[in-house]
Amino acid sequence: MTDRGDLSSSDLRVTAVRAAHVLACSESGGFVELRDATVLVRGDRIVDVASAAAGEALAAQADEVIDLGESLLMPGLIDLEGLTDIDHLLLDSWWSPEHEARLEWSEAYAQAPHEVLTVAERSTLRRYGLVQLLLHGITSAMPISTEVHGAWAETHEDALDTALTASELGLRVFLGPSYRSAVHVTRADGSAGLHWDEAKGEEAFAGAVRFLDTVEALDDPLVTGVLVPCRVETVSDAVLARTAEVSAERNVLVRVHATQGLDSEQGILARDRGTTPLGLLERVGLLNERLILAHGVYLDVHPEVHGEDRGDLAALARAGVTVVHCPLTNARYAFWLERLSQYLDAGVGIALGTDSFPPDLIRAIDTGVQLSKAQHGDLGRGLLAEYVEAATLGGARALGRPDLGRIAPGAAADLVAFSLADFRMGAVDDPIRTLVLAGTGRDASFSMIAGRVVMRGGEIPGLNVAWLRAEGQRIFEKLRGAYPERDALAGPAGSSVDELFPPVFPSG
């Protein structure tokens, strides 16, 4: 790396980033791989990209040249289901439905829930999650967090802390506090249901609207306010309708979790509200181009719904809705999206999300490709290009940000590099294929967001990783220890952590 020093204070700093492989955008808008290429960045924007001698000429204009060597430099990854908790999936994806019911709130606990963590611990937990996103090559995220350990829903203050932490770290976020009117519970007889508290739902929604005002006042280009109601069956019609109204008035995006459960969502909505998830979203005015639909699994094409196309995909495409596909979570919880190709062929916008720990979109892409091939029974389907485009261009389209998800002149300088130099990568044929087949998100070595280098050499400058790791483990143990008090099916002697979370093999 060479450094020619700063330009005059009246000029923006110019940085050249070089790599053996650069995934750039062609004039037609698709991706093209450039060998031995240079990306020129001025301030927070990409000025130009070129390979070979033309790339060297670009580098000669820079104040700083960052040479990433045998790496794949590509647009920063966009995660629209970026988990910021620490126990999701790690503790709840291994068990039978009967055992999993014990991990929900009991109906009794739902009457008087409480915060498991202190304010400081909740802040540390969010920092832990955001750092994990950065370290796995994600440059734009729409964070989610669990309400399992909260008194009800995320608060305005929770979201503000997330926004400030993300801005400090340099992560671009699209953010709002999650709100709900009800919570899933397990009754004493083992049956499942919802516990409603309309007043808490109204209060949480008011906090979410206030947060939009707070974001406007922050005037931070890295933070965009959005509305994020929780699972659709847990939000009242009235709050959903007001969400639609605020979204339209302010031109604000809405992300909602829907079409991710059968009995737990489809069954409840059919019995209690006489509709389907998409029917409900249309009824309250949310089925439009501002809607980001997390999961989008249980539509009419799914074999456990109707197993045939009855118009759901066309309705989503017509409305301009984007589905956030979470292939790794789908695999771990065994609810498969029924062939991504169907969604794409119907014109449905597709973005990607991690929705699990670790927040590894590279592993998610690999899992999605393999599952899709297996579903089709055809190695020629489940195209890798479709998943890479979803993790970049698809996310950008969902966000209404054509300046994201691409390396092209005028685009935001959001870049990530994955090292291909590790011997364990094997021989490099196509760099994308090599990364997905042999690597993970942990191979992310460099990130730039809005022109700022936020990760170099696989490390975040100034971050005390050892402290954060130790605090993360301590907080995890505290979260795990809180499950027994919520166990609706505990015996007379109560429940225990060891009973709820037995090891893979018994202790010797």
C-alpha cells in the first residue's frame, strides 16, 4: 500500500482499491468479472473502475492505493434479515415440536413479562450482532432482534442505540423498532395460542413512528428509518392498517414476517381473522412496492398449502413486493421455499437474508443453490448467479437504492473483498464459484462503506474483540438461563437449563 497524503481540505480524498478479481456492473446493468482491476473512489462514491493498464492509470490518481492481492472485490452484501441477537437458532432449531413448545413464553409469563438483560447488556448484545454482520462481509443490513428476552417489543430507545452503534461502526442500516400486539404462548395443556395486549401494541407502534422522526433529526446517511411490524399474525388489523397509512404518507419501507408458518400463522389467521397472510396484507393496505416480505415460503405453490400456482406469485409481482429469501434458516428449520426459479420467473423481486447466527450470506447462498438443485433434480437449475444478484442487486432494488449493490461509476462506495489466497480454497477457476464452494463469510478481509474503510485484514480498527467475545458469552449464558422460568410444561419441580438444552452427547 502506498500513501501520497491528503489532498487539500477543499477536495475529497481519492482511494484506489485493487484486486485480482472485481465483480463490476456492465453498461447493461448485469455483472461482469474484471481481472487485475482497480476501483477508484472519491469521497463516498465510486468514480470509475477499470482493469489492466487502464486500472493502473486510475490508481495513479489516488491519494491511497489499497492492494488486496488474490481477492474477490465485489459490491457490499445486503442482508435484509440481519439478526442481532445471540441465541436464535443455536438453542431452538434442534428439537421436536413438543420440546420446542417449552421454549415459547408460557401464558402465565406473558401476563407479566420482564427484561432479562439490563440496558447496558442489551446495548452490548446489539453491538455484538452488528460487528458479526460487518465481519461476514455485510455492508447494508435491516436488523432484526428477538423479543423472547424483552418485556414486550423493541423500544424507540433500543432502535436509537442500534442506530448510533451502527453509525459508529460504519455499517449502513435500515432500521426501526419491531412492534407487536400479541405474543405466541404455550398453554399449560401444551396447546399453542396467542396472548394479546392491544395497549402494548399501540404503545410499541407509537414508538416506531417516533423513531422515524428521530432518524430524520439524526440526518445520518448511514441510517434510514423503516417500519418493521413483527410476525403478521401477532399484529392487530388496526396497527397494520396504520402502518400502511404511515408508510404511504412518509414513503417509508415496511418489512413484515409472513408466510413462514402453517398452523402458527396460516391456521391462526384462517381461524381468527378469516383470511390468508397475503389476504390480510392486502386488506390492510400493505401489499405494495414498499413492502419487504420476510420469508415468503408458504404461498399457494408450496406443496403443504396447495401445491399449485393459484395467483400468489403474480399478486406479489404485480404489487412490486420483494421477498427476503433466507435459505440457511429455511434449511435449519426445515421449511423450504418452493423453488426460487418459480418466484423469479413470475417476476417477484428477491433479496437475501441471514436470519440466523452466524450471519453468513456466503453459506446461505451455497445452501440455497444446493437446495434449489435438489428440488429441481437438475444441476442446471439453482443458478449461482441468481443468488449472488439477490444478495446485492435484489437487496438494492428492495430498498429503493439503485446506488447500492453494484460497482459502477456514481454508485455508493460500498465494497467487500473476500480473500482467495488461503491454500484451503483450492484452485481458483471462477472466483465466485470458488468462494461459494470453498469459502464462507469469514473469508471477508476488507470492507468499505460510504468510502470509509471499516474492515481491513479481517479486523475492525479499534475494536476490542476479546472483550466483546467474553461479554457475548456471558450474556448468552444469562439468556439461556432465563428459559426455565418461561417453560409452560415444567414439572412440579420446575425446569432447568440442562433439561431444556441437553448436549448432543451426554456428559461423561
